[in-house]
Amino acid sequence: ALLTHGSNAWAKRVLDQRGLRHFFKDSHILGLEQYEFQTKNKSELPFRAILKALNCRPEDCILVEDNPANLVIPHAMGIETVLV
């Protein structure tokens, strides 16, 4: 799944341009507008939204992120986190 601070349309365009779109179901690409414009470093809502989209429990997921500030909340929720 892809959870981004960009818009859903932007994320899909980037995935298309990179030839990666076929790896993601549309329902597993979540843009900022799909979680009430809440930021990943200040709200659980983005992570709750992606867990719901995936029908997944926090302890069954891994979040890969390039910003350490965006790892604090999901880690506290029980999601395994990886900084790249």
C-alpha cells in the first residue's frame, strides 16, 4: 500500500511514471485528501485509514518511511517501522 502526504491523483501519476502502478490496488493508494488532510507525524488517522484499506491489524504490518518523525505514531500503535 502507499500512504502519501500528496494527493491520490499525484501518487497515481508518480506510480505510473515509475512503472510501479501495477503493484498497487487503487484502494491501497491513499492520498492526503482520503484521511482528512491529517499529517502522518501528528495523527493516527492516516495509519488507521491504511489499516482499514488493507483490512490489517497493526501488529501484522510494516511501515517503511524516509522521515523519522512519521514513524513515531505508527510505532506507538504497534506497527513495525523501518527507516530508510
